Amino acid sequence: MAQNLKINILAKDKTKQAFNGIRGRLAGLKNAVLSVKGALVGIGAGIVVKSFVDVGRTVEDLQVRLKQLFGSTQEGAKAFDVMANFAAKVPFSLEQIQAASGNLAVVAGDADRLSKILEITGNVAAVTGLDFQTTGEQIQRSFSAGIASADIFRERGVRDMLGFSAGATVSAEETIAAFERVFGKGGKFGNATDELATTFTGTLSMLGDKLFNFKKNVAGAQFFDELKKEFSSLNKFIEENSKDFEAIANAIGFILTKAVQGFAAAVRG
């Protein structure tokens, strides 16, 4: 009887210890999860803010490029609006359109002409399966020196779509007129971009552009300007105190050097 009582007491003690250990580990796991959750929330917030900053940088850089390409701030801003509006209704992202902006601006001349060339470029890209940037590069070559200078278009059969026979000498003016007739409004392939926009890929692209516009609006609501102002102030402060920062850097470097030497000596010892 006494032996059974002793065994039961020991069993209860062991069980209690086991449960206490489990509770302790669960509490530790809970704290770890909460810590990770807090870290993830912090990381997520940082990623969101960074995405707004990245969009603000992209928009600002593009606006500066367009200002230089179109010769004035007003015309550059108008060209940016044309590109953003075009991106919102076609299955190509603003980033892709931006990558082709330099090539298309060369042959466009002004924002109104750019709008027509963007539509032609989009239709050609939709029909040939080329990405928007490559199509823009080929459009620029075609509009500048004729269809014969666009090697990739020749491989994709664009010359035949335009109605030009192989080996025929075609001027840039004739090439532009053919593109406007075949790939412009009312042309044989004038609705290719619109049809591609109804696909799942096109829908996702347009959703992405609407999110981009949302981020652009957030960055444009004085947030990005204030951020630039603060970083500019920080840059100026560091410049004005460059000798102090240099002294601090040298001191830190000296301390780290001694720490490494001490660690190496300890390992050898």
C-alpha cells in the first residue's frame, strides 16, 4: 500500500513537472511569436513607407527626364499625365512605358503627338508579343529612318503587316503614315491593346497601375517634398560638421582595430 502511494506521488510529481515545463515552453513560444509579430509589423510598415518613397522617386525622376526631352516643365508635366492616363487603361505598366519614354519622346516632339504614338506602340506590342520598351525602341528607329532600320520588326512580320514588300525602299514619312493607318485608330490592328486589356494579365496590370497612382498621390501630398527637405537638411548638417564626423569615424575605427587585435590575441592564447 505504502509502495503504491509512493509511486502515485512520484507519478503526480513527474506529471506536474512535465506540465509545468510544457507551460513554460508555451509561454516562451508565445512571447517569441509576439516578438516576431511585432517585428513583422514594423518591417511591414517600413516596406509600405519605402514603397511610397520609391514611387515618389520614380515620378520625380521621370518628370525631370520629360522636362529635358520636351524642352519645358509645362510640356514635360503634360507628357507625364499623358503617359499615366495611357498606363491606367492598357495592359502595360507605367514602369514599362517609362522605360520607352526616351525613345518615343525623340520622335514625338510634343505631348499631343506622344499620345498618338503611345497608342500605336501599344497596339504593335500587343500584336507582336514584344515588351513595350523593345517596341518603343523599334518604333523610334522606324519613325526616324524607315521600317528597314527596325530589325526586330522585320523578324516579327511588322513590315508585311504594314503592306511593304521585301527589299522595298521605304522612307520614314511613308513608314509613319503606314503605322498610323494600320496600327492607329480605325486601323486593322487599332484595337489590339483594348482587346489585350480585357485579359486576366491586362486586368492585373491595370490594377497595378491604379495602385501606383494611389501611391503617387500619397507621395505627392507634401509627404515626399517634406522627406526631401529633411534629407537635404541632414546632408547639409553632415557637410557642415564633416571634420567632427571624420574624427568620430577614426575613433570608431581605432576601437574596432584594437578589439580585433585583442580577440586574435585571446584566440592564440
